[in-house]
Amino acid sequence: MKQPMHEPAAVAELIRAGKKLLLAGDERLFGSLPRGSWVGGTIPYFMTDKGGINTHDRMYVTELPPYVPEAAIKYYDEKAIANIFGEAKPHGFSFIMIPAMSKTHVAFAVNAPTYPGFASRPLLGWITGVDLAEVGKKLPRIFNGESGESYSDGAIVMHVGLPDHKVAEVDILNMFKPGSGETIEFLEDGFTATDALIEGRRQSFSAYLRAKSVDIRLPLVADFGGAMINTSFQGVDESTHIVSFYAPVFKGVKYKIAAAEGDYVDSFARKMPHDESGQLFFSCNCILNYIHAGLEGRKTGAVTGPVTFGEIAYQLLNQTLVYLRISDV
Amino acid sequence: MAVPSKLHPIWSQLVSGKKHLEFESLAVKIVFGRVRNEIVRNPAAGPQLASQLHDVFATNETLPSVRKDLLKLV
């Protein structure tokens, strides 16, 4: 991956030169950008080749390769987002950004797997956010560079077509694996749970977490056909006994509390596929990994990108690195 | 290798758990995991779930990982 951190003036030059761009940065920086073929989302945290940083002065820029023949930008609201797979280019990928805590964030999290044509075309992206010191004071936003509009709800999508000799593939790297503890199931789909089935026996989930001294920095992990999918804990309200999550849990899915695999950066270096041929086009990682693994100032090799309030690989993910490779057919 | 037709028994065998394969494609893994969960919740949905599994192969068959997964099917 090329050095992608730029000041807004340099980003504006790229836009004026007709480059197709995926942008991430502080909200203030988008105000000076000209219209063009770009989409953007707010976040001030990044993994760079010099390590994890928090900056309000520079933007993370992903430039589409010159061989990309077409990139169509489209805004979706919380209902229209159901059409996203059907409107993707027949050969290419779609890149999506959704503001955290918006109605569309919730709708996508719960419903994406039921959208027509789910997973029929590569879809990746991220949930936009704000500085953690500004949560509750500022809203995460998304930007349509073509129209100049910005939104605190909805989704901005770039549907990217590829030439026949190129193919794009989305994958994930999950540093957590299911632990050896009890199997947990939930009674209904949702972002919160009061009771759960622990090894088939219904009990208070918050009482279970307390009794087992569960470290809720570790996510729940479910095995989806061999893909380990995390659901992160947001918190436990001891007065109402409600446990909340950053993504929905689903009825009938068997979860385990995750087991961590030692130091994040060491595990990352072992597990992340090398990119000797320069196929890695984009990646993003989770703010919870950034915080819990202490990634500020630490390097994750050549794998860089925005640090996000949720990751998207076909569906919403938590505490997961998402990446896209573009290779020759 | 071409994607087996929707009527091929491999799809219902995978949905029911009579045949288990480990896949490489993230799209296939996620859809396979979901249809395996759904068949427990709704056993009558077998044909519809088999069709969904076929479709994720058919629409992604140019992806390198899906090509490898196709070789495992039959």
C-alpha cells in the first residue's frame, strides 16, 4: 500500500486531477475539498506505516487504480440500502460507509443478511465515527464528493467496476477464537439481551458474566461456516441487568466468549497474509482493537487504514480487520 | 469447474449437514453458516436455503477462493 496520509490541500489536488478516491478523516477537513469522484467518512484514528495515530489534520486516502473503468456513487437511506447487492457492478466490488449510531447503521446490522442477493457481490466498508472524546457531542458523517452533500444517516456507496482481467475479493482477519467456556444462545435477535441460554439453560446473562468474571473487552465469537464472526460487548447495566452489544446477536446462533491469542501485534504479524505482490487495496480495523491492544504508536506491518466504529464485509462485523485484494484473473 | 445446477443434491446435503465441507471464500462461509443456522430454526425452508447456497457460488464463481471451493463440491 502507498503512503496514504495527506493534508487536505494534497487531497484536493488528487480530486482535481480526476482521481477516484475513498477518503477518511476529521469532519473539518472535508469542508475544503472540491467536488469530484470521491466518497468520505469521518474518523480521526488510523493505522499507518509509522504506527497507529490519532490526527485531526490529515486524511487517509485510498486511490482507485487507473484501470478502474467506472465508479458510481450512490446515497442510500435506511430502506433503500436493502438494494445494495442488486445494484452492485456485475464484475467489481462495492465500498460502503455508514455513520455510527444512525438508523441505517442499525438497519444494516440487523437486516443485511436478508437483503436480496446477500453476498452475491463483494461488499466492504466501515462505520464512520468521531474522536472518542467527542462521542455524544458530534455526529459521525459521510460525504458524497460528487454532489457535495454530507449526511449523519444513510450510507454512501461507491460501486466499482473492474476490467475483466482483474478480480476483487473481500476477506477478514479475526485475532480472536472461540474460548473453551459454555455455549451461549440468545432468545431473540437484537443489540441487547437480558437472559440467555447457557448450555441450554435460561439465566440472567449479566449475572452469568459477573459470576464468571468475564472480561467484556473480549467479544462473543460465533462460527459461521468456518468464518469466525465477533459481536462486541458495549456494556452491562447492573441496575437493569441489560447487556448491550455493538452488533446484533442472533437467535439460534451458538456463541462462545472469545479467547485472545496473546499480544495483538505479534499475532497479527503471524496471521496476516503477506502482500508481496501488492494486491492489498484497502483495509480497516476496529477502534476496540486499537484501544484494547494499545495500537497507538504500534505498527501492523504494511497493513494500514482507518480505525473504525464497525467493519463491513458483506455484513456488520466487530473487532475484526477487513481487507480487499485486487488480483489478476 | 462449473457450478452444479440448483437441482444437484449437493446443495441439500450441505444445508442438512449430511455433507460437511470447509470453505475458503468468506462469502460462501457466511452464507453457509447462515443457512445451517436457519435450517435448525425452520426445517421446512430446506429448498429455499439450498437455492441461496447455490446462488452465492453462482454469483461469485469468478473469485479465486470460490473456484477452489467449487472443486470441493463434487
